[in-house]
Amino acid sequence: MSKTGKFRKTAAAAAAISMILAAGACGDNTVNNNDVPEDQSSATETAETTPAESTTTEKTTKAPLVTTTTTTTLPPLPVMEDEVPGDAPYLDLEAGMTAPKTFKEYHDINEDMIGWINVYIPGEVDINEPVVQGEDNKYYLTHDFMGKEVKEGAIFADFKCTFTTRTRPANTILYGHNMASGKSFAKITRYCTWYKAGQGISQYVAAPTVKFDTVWEEGTYKVFAAIFVNTEEKNGEVFKYYKQRTITSEGEFYDYIGNIMDRSQFYTDVDLEYGDELLTLSTCYYPLGKENADTRFVVFARRVREGESEEVDTSKAYVNPSPLYFDYYYKVNGGSWAGRKWDTSKVKGFDEYYKTHETTAASEG
């Protein structure tokens, strides 16, 4: 069967695209029933090897440990026979179907399945769902894992992120709707420090790591940042985090991390270094009103390195009192950015690199 999956229908896909273009990619216009991470790219867009946003003055030839162009002579890995972390809470099985339990059983149902995401949400149902990847970033906005047309869609990987049985993208970008029902990626917003009064970093402390397993191997990632960003130039600066699918130089890595950390709502004890594999979880979030500002909430994590403990010292995490936002946010809430306050020594080689290179990351208030 082709990569389109067992349930893909050309007419249905065309209708879904037409509906998205007509209604807007983030679905319903009401603040409390929405929804989507704008895919931010077109299915006909030319593939990028390096994002246009990176403007470092010099690049090194040192390659990251994992990239989308990594080659190997090892035989391909089979889809895992292991059981998935738990039953998908919203899987709508067809009559007579036996509930799948293993990665292989899920993959047999839909070959678009690329992995499984699990995020612990204290006191609620966890984010615990299969992850699919389509031929574009449109189809799974409006279709679930079973291929049924539904408003909540599915959690899906950016279609330009390249996976093989033995290699992963330098930055795996996952999208999911922010549904009022709590489905999909709605609960990612629990990492927002002002999501609920008094919450602060309680979600981070409860879940400093997330699990993202591909269908071929397991993976644990340490959360290191979360940002609230604008997608429209009319409302100020747009940080195009979704464009950094590949990382081909130290300059790209340091600029990307610098831009993330300047905007992060909290700081952690998690260190980073060039070559780390990143995981990006993105969803729509409209605390300023969707009619005013098309905004996203995004959580970033990096994969636990080989031989490294999965433990995280959350006692060293704290709220950033002044994340970098955008013009419309400051217009509504007042204030301004106080400048870079995070510990740059947490990113190995960051300070040394910028002694001789320019940075596109914000650095002054």
C-alpha cells in the first residue's frame, strides 16, 4: 500500500482542502473550540534544505549527529511488535474491529502511522495517541487516524520531516488541534505559565519529559522551553519555528535555540548541544482572541542522549518574568521585553560561537 494510507480518498482530500481554504486553517472561529496548528506551508511548496530565516554569516562543515540526510548501510528495522504506551482514548474503531495493542497492529490499520506521542497531564487524561504523517499538512487537519473526516483531525508530523527506520529528523515537528473537548494537542497549553492563575510551571514539574516513539524505536525527550508566538506580520515579529525542520550547521542550531530561549516562558536545567535531536509540539492558542491575533503555543524538547539519564532536576526550573512576545501582545497587555536573561552556558558552544559570528536571535531589550 502507498504512503497515502488505507483510508485516503482523493476526492475527500480535495474536499478537505477546499473546506480549509474557505474556513481558515484553524477551524472554528470561536476562541474556546479551536483547534489547529496552521500547517504554515503549502503542499506544492518547494522543499527546503535550509530555512530562509537562518542568516548566520558563516557556516561550519561539521554535521549534526542526526539529520534528514543521514545514510546507513545497516538493514532496515521492522515495525515494533511492542505494545503502545496505552490505548488511544479517541480511536473510533469500525464495527467488528479488534482494538489494536501493538505498534505493528496500529501500523497495519494505517501505514501513515509514524509513531506515538505520550505526555503526562496530572489529574486528567494524558495525551496518548498515534502520530501520522501525510503527503501534505492538510489531510490530517480534518481526518482522524481511521481516515474519517472529523473536526479534531489527528496528531501529525510535518510532511517535510524525513523518517527512515534508522534515522530521524533533526527537528521532529508535530501538530495537533486545540479542542475544547481536550482532544488532540489541547492539553499542550498546560505548559503555558499563565494558562491558569497560580499554575506557573506545575505542568513542567509534573512532566519534564515526553515520550515520542517512532514505529521502529522508542524515544524520550526532555522539555526545555515553551513559547507563545504570533503568525501574522500585522501583529509584529513572526518567529517561524515551523521552518526549521533540518539543522545543517552550528549557526542554524544556535540561532534557532537562541530564538526559542528568548521567548520561553520558563527556564530549566536541561542542557543542549549541537547535534541534539529536537521535538516540537505545536497547537493553536487564542488568549488574545482569534479575530485579533492568530497565535500558537509551542513546546520544545530534546531527545535523551545515548547513555544519559532520563531524570530531570525540576527544582532548578523557574518562570521567565519577561519572555519575548510581539507587538500586539504588548499593545494589549503593556510592558516590553527586558532582554535576554537565560543562562547561555546551558547551550554548549553558544557563547564561543558568537564571539566570531553574528546572530539572528534577539539579544537586547
